[in-house]
Amino acid sequence: MPKVMKKSRQVILVTGGEGNLGSQISFGQKLGKDKLDVLDPKSISQAFDYYKPSVLIHCAVLIDMGICESYPERAFELNVIGTFNVAKACREKGVKMVYISSCSVFKGDKSTPYSESDTPEPISVHGQTKRIGEIITSTLNPNSLIVRTGWLFGNRHTSKGFVNYCIKRLKSHQDIEAGEDRLGSPTYIRDFVEEVKKLIDEDASGIFHVVNTGCISYFELAQNIKRMKSFSAEVRPVKVVLVQGNKVKRGKMEALTSDKITLRPWQEALEEYIKTL
């Protein structure tokens, strides 16, 4: 990817600034719903007029796949209508839009990780609404940056997420049953945020997969967490459906890879995160 001169004095806004990802972004002005409501065009316009951004990172979406399946109208409202409102404002104001997307835009039936050249074919409500969000973003803003990721970990201020769940249970000497038949790319939020900042500084556009290198199951991930901290509780492999149920349509392959960038292996990133706890 060609390097370009960095833009000076960029003003970066982050929607969903109080969420799991938005709260961990270490740069820019992070706005919660009280300061920028993606479902209220007037609120968006006022935020743009006040902060005068040159870049907007859109994180104000519904990411819980179970909630998306149970309340599809809510998923559509936030992930589609909210994204349209933001993308429209970015187009009107000449603001670069960065859209955070997901591995769930793919069907999940491959035997290898998905790259940027693979064709999206979402099967879940979450994946479908995120894919529509991608299309809206790129259509209204041809110079937009779409960043797909998955299996994020590294927010110490929440108990959410599989890695935090494992650490909490293992610390309290509780055994874990983890799925052995779904694969993903564990990705350290810190690494993800740093790479997104680089892409913004380079004024990159198009679709990028930003994940730590590697492909692993929930079971193998839990095993590695146990080994890194020498926990005594047991980790047992099971079928994912026995742990998560079958309410959400998800494929077996959720891992991503990139034809454009390479991050460090997930093992190295995970070990670094665990040392911070």
C-alpha cells in the first residue's frame, strides 16, 4: 500500500464512544449517544458543526449477535438506519468515514480464513445488517475506509467477551466448556486501534481485514489462557451449539486474514494483555 503524507491537525470523531470498542480508542473525540445520536440527524449535524471533524469512526452499532436475532428491527435501526444517517452527514460535510465491520458478513463455510477478496454472504441478522452498512458507507462515500475484524479482546473495564469470561472463571477455579468446532481470529483491541490509526494517517480507503495473525477455536483459546496463567481449573471441548445454543446462525469459520496488512500473532498479543491484568 503506497504511503502518503499524513494529514495535519485531523479532527477525529468516534461514534459509540462509550462502547466496548469505542471506549478503547486512544485518539480523537469519543462521543456517546448524549452528544451524537446516530438515529437523530439533527444531533449528528450539531456534532459535526461543533467539532468540525475531518474523519469519523463509526462504532455506534449493535454488536450482540443474540440480541440482533431476537430483535431484528432494533438491529436494522441501529446498524442500517444509523449508519445511513452518519454516512449521509459525512458525504454532505466532506468527512472521511471509517466504518467498523465484522467477520459475520461471511457465510462461514470455508475451510480457511476469509480475505478481503472473498465475497460476503451473511447468514445472521447481525451479519446482514453489517453488510448493508458496508454498502451504504461505500456508496455514499467512495473514499471511505471499511475495517473488518472479529473476536476482539483487551477491554479490562468490562466482563464481556470470551477472553475476559475465561479469565474470570479460571481465576475463581471454575471449569470451562468451550466450543471446539468454530474458528476465529482473536484480536487485541490495542493492536486493532493502532492499525486503524495508521490507516487513517495514510488516508487509506477500501476494505481492510484487521486481525491478529492466526486461526484458533474457542477451546484452544481457553487452553492457552489457562496455560499462560497456570490456572488449575479444567477446560473441556464441546460443540459450540451446546454452549451457545442455535438461536444465532453462525458458520464454523469466523477467522479473517488480510492480503494487505499483517499484525503480530494472536498468541503474542494475548500474552501481553494477560500480563496487564
